[in-house]
Amino acid sequence: MSKTTGAVAVVIFLIVLAFPLFYNMFSVGVLGAASAAPQLKIEKPGKCIKDTAWMRHNHMKLLMHTRDDVVRQGIRKANHGIKGCRQCHPHRDEFCDRCHDYIGVDPECWNCHYYPE
């Protein structure tokens, strides 16, 4: 293999290796136009069980911990489950789904739980 062929192979390899990085940078908005955060409809604004920043990053841990407490130990805490969430956020499509769609996650909650509107 000649030096030129080897250099071309290295360049092609680096392009293929870096493609996902550049693709995500342009499609998610780091270098392209930033997409706006979803506007959430809160039916009954007030005090949540935790502050907004904490809930934004940890609500799934809270729900999983509550699930474990209920299923394994029979402990039910008021307002810590899906029923508690529904008191202030009754419309799943206007609250849960907007954020989950925005960040591209498909929670497994709704495989078993029904969120009536």
C-alpha cells in the first residue's frame, strides 16, 4: 500500500468515525438552530412534591422507588405515584408526552398503567 492510499484510508476512517458526532451536532441544534423547549400545560399550578429542576431530572427515579416500595413492601405514600401526578397534570399528552417526545424517550410506564383523561 502506498503512502497516498494509506492517508486516504485514514481520512475516510476518521470521517466515518466522526460522522455520528457531526450529525448529532447539526440535528439537535448545537451548531444548527436551537430547538425550543416544550411548553407544558399545568392544569393546577402550585407546589409539587419537589422543585421543578429536581423533578425534571429525577421524576423517573422517584416513580421507580415508589413502585418498589408499593410492590415489594406494600408501602403507599400519598402523592408519590402516578395518581399524585395526575392531580396537577391530568392530561398526559399535554405534560408527560411533550417532554418525552422532545428528548426522544418512550417510558415503559404506559405498558401497564392507564392514564385516563
